[in-house]
Amino acid sequence: MIGPTGVGLGRDGTLYVADTLGNRITAIPDAVHRTSDAGTGRVVTSGNQLNGPLGMAIAPCGHILTVNSGDGNIVETTPAGDQVAVRTLDTSGTPPGAGALFGLAIDLDRDAVYFVDNATNQLDVLH
């Protein structure tokens, strides 16, 4: 992988990696107990709604949440690779949302996603 940025650990021990330059999400199976090299891992999904994924978090349901560096969107992907939802979080800058979103955190008690918006220099919440 070139340009790995965000990572998230699934309940089954799979490590998901946001590969910004490759515009994809990859998976390293059994990362918690792995004793051998997994190479670049398995591509979970690429392209489509992904646009330079940066930050990543794993939702309680096991879906992979990533924020794009190229357009200010958050993308929800299943572990099987289906991109099931996309929503715009930031439209500032030129092009809109570019380079604004980085870190993600899940609030397990309130069903919310916190994200760092570098364009506005604040921590925001998506309910």
C-alpha cells in the first residue's frame, strides 16, 4: 500500500486500512494474531464514492466509515466491500471539502460520529 492513513480494527480481528493514494480500503485478516506478512492485504473496495480516503473508524455494526480528502464526504462501506452510504460533511475550500476531513471517532453510547474538520479548525459531530 502507498499512503496508508486511517486504520480500524474489526471485531473479527481484521485490520482495515485507508489507502489514500490508492483510493481504496484494504483488509489484513487476523491482524491481532498474525505472525506472518500479509503483504498489501485484500482490497475491500476502491473508487466509486471513495475520493482519497483519510480518516477511518469501524461502526458498531461492523461497517467501515471513511472520510475523503478530495471532496468532504463520509462513506460507509460493508466489510464485503459494498459502499452503502455517502454524505457530505464539509463544503468549504476549493474544490469543496478538499483536504478538510481527517480523524474519526465513534460515540458508542449516542450513535454519533465525531470528525476533525481541518478547514474550519474544529471538532464536529454527525448524528
